[in-house]
Amino acid sequence: MKKIVLLPLDERPCNNDFPKRLFNHDDIEIKRPEILGQYKTPADYEKIKTFLLENTADADAMVISMDMLIYGGLIPSRLHHEKIETLLSRMEVLREIRKKNPKLLIYAFQCIMRCPDYSSSDEEPDYYASCGQQIHDLGTAVHMARHGEDRSREINALRKEIGLEAIDDYISRRDMNRRINLETLNYLTDHTLDSLVIPRDDSQKYGYPAMDEEVVRGVITELDLTEKVLSYPGADEVELTLISRVINKMAGIKPKVYVKYASEKAKDIVPLYEGCELATTIRYHIMSAGCQMTDGYEQADIILVITAPSSNMQEAVIQPVRTASYSVDRLMVELVEFIKDRIAEGKIVTIGDDAYANGADLELLHLLDHAGILMKVDGYAGWNTNANTLGTAIAEAVDSLHYGKTKGHKDFLLERYLEDGGYCAKVREAISEKLPECGALRFTDNKTETDTVNQIRKDLKAFLREALPSIEKQAEITRISLPWHRMFEVDLEAEYSAE
């Protein structure tokens, strides 16, 4: 049995549970901490340290979130008031781990702090509720000014509108977090870490995160670490990606991946919440998972199907979108025929459903259901950002390549249809409208959560019956909860029984 120690980005199911649910096999043990933080409350560093030291001595590999190790989670990384000395000292445990287990394969990942383009304190400091959009706009203006544009009037106006106190707090934390990003690179130079991914969470072409990335990339080049560091859009899918790489590495293979687009023009679009072209992001994700691209599907080990539009990606809640970029440039009937033909040939086919942000393409699910191939594909994902979707779909394919479509694999695939399709694209918005708005999201309380969960279950059963009738009788929803007591994410488990 191979033992993989996992320190997740946070306690949400996509980070804490997905790896365990997908890669659930007799010859793999994925060891996670029993207790993490909760939402804005950081995890206890001493407990994390003890967990790592106790479990890595006899492990084969470790996938570790530096944000969890250093800050106690993703959201705490945006809110902390720690001293730089404290943060730096927390990283030292990595050298102790390496000393005790020199052969341990250590893949780490560490986010560049985001700067969302809206005003909400749901996942940011309190002042972001009143001036978040302005802080984002200020970063964009400063960055464009550094590239030669005259933005001085806009910058001065935004600084006055935001206020010195909020600017100082935000910039000082960004400076500190960027320094930590740079310090982590030193753990590659002395071979404490084997590889590092620096995902850009909710990024754009210009702004504070992009400026930070420019600095980090410069130091990566100076330290000659380009072969050990990948930086690309993503965050919540990285654990699945790196466990895929661990499994491929241990097997001594680099699976070949062929990418099939619903529209060839989609290669050049910049997906929502990301800062570079789709085709570039796909290449990064394939490489990060320990795979390689190939130009022909005939020699491919994995076929990755991409559903993105030819331009202007939209949010899932407003579908169907009938613009040419969705309904003309994407030849969906041909795409489904391609999938059916490759399945008939015995190819591993996984679908990165990035037609929309924050939910599945319901038209695609209808076509897959009508063709009777929902459970014949090897993977499907269509949630949150394009990067989240890509990493999940590729990981499903890697799991199927090495282990086949086990019961656990089919359960995970069913959960993706229910969560990404039923919940994210349809049920979440309908139920959220009935809850009070708090910031940019809808939260539940002790009085409303039980009724809300019951309604989610009822509506998902209806979705199964109406949208996925070909698998309704084999599908059972076994558990639903709201881990952060808000509507944005759901913890959903389901089982698929053999036909």
C-alpha cells in the first residue's frame, strides 16, 4: 500500500473530501488531519505540525497546502494579522520532515492572494464589503500604469474613496503573503520540496494578483526553478491534480491526453475568473497532473472533452444562452457523437464542462442522458471556475486509467452530475432566492438550515427524474449538508447501483 499524506487547502468537501472519495483504493491510503479550521477560523498550527510529523515518517508522498500550513487555510490567508517571523517559522517543519524521510515525494501548492472584483466581506476583510470593488479597480489601474498607461487621476480618486487605513491593511498583507510565496521557493532550491504549484485564485490579466505573479515568476527564473514550479489559474482542484501526478509518478508513466473542443475558437477565450487563454490553462493542468498532450486521439490514453464557447463565457444560472458563441460555433451533436465513438473504441473519455462558470451545461447533460452515456464516460466536471473543472475532470481520467471505473469512481461521477449540474446550475439559485442575502452570498441559520437541506434533497430528486432519467433508478442521494452554512457550496454524497 502506498501512503499519501494530504494537508488540504481548507475543510470544504472539494478540498478535504474529493481526493479521498475519488482515489479510494485498496493500495492507496490518503491520510488527512482529523480537525482543520472552520470558514474564517484558522486551523491550529500545532495540531497540523503534530499530524505532519507523525504521519510522514513512513509515507511515500505528501501533497501539502502551504496556505493551510502557514495561515491555517485559504480564507485565513486573506485575513490574518500574523508577524512575518511567525509565518516563516511555521515553514521550518518541512525541513524536519525531509530530514526524517529523505525519500518522501513532496508536492506543495501555495496560492497567490486573490483580489475579487466586487464588494463583499464574505471571504475578505470587513472593509471589503464597502470598498472591495474599488480596491480591485485600484490594483488594475496601478498595474496598467506600470505598463505605461496614464492612470494617475483614477488612482488618486480611488485612494481617496477607499481610505488610507483600508489600503494600508490590504497592501501590507499582500506584501507579506508575496514574501512568503518567495520564501517557499527556497525550499525548492535546497530540495526540501520536489515541486511547487502556485495557483492563481480568481485572477485577471491586470491587478494586484497579476503584479504579484510577475514578481514571483521573475524570482523563479533567477533561481533557475522553472522546471520545478508551475503557476496557472486554479485553487480548489489542485489536490486532485497533484495526487494524480503522484500516482502517475509512482507508476512511471506520463499518460497522453488529446483535447477535443466543442468549438476550436474556444482555445483563445479567457474564461471568467481567470487571466489567460483557455488553451494555455489546459496545457498547464495536463502537465501539472503528470500527463502530456498529444495531437491525435488515436494514440491518446485520455481524451479530454472541452465544452467552452467560442467567446464571452457566461454564468450557468442564466442558461440557455442562444448567442452564436454557444449555439452555432459549438456543434454539440457532433461532440456527443465523438464521445460515443471513442467510448466504443475503449478510450478513456472525460468531460471538462466549462461552457459556463459556476455550473454545468444543462443542454449537454440532456444530450448525454438521451445518448445513454452519462455513466459510460470516465469523468465529468462542471463546477465553479474553468480551472476547478479541468483539474477534476483530468483527475477522474487518471483514476480510471489506473484503476478502472470502480464503484467509488462511479459514485463520484454521479455526484458530479448531481452537484455540478443539479445543484450549481439549477437548484442553488432557486432556493437561494428564498434566503436573506448577506454580503454577496446567501447564508442559512439554525432556523432555516434543516428546511433548506430538505428542500435541496427534494429538488435534486426532481432534477434526477426530469434531467437524468436514464440513471434515475440507479442513483441514490445518501447525504447532503451545507459545510459553511451558506448556499455556495454543498456537501453531497450519492451512490450508483449497477444496472
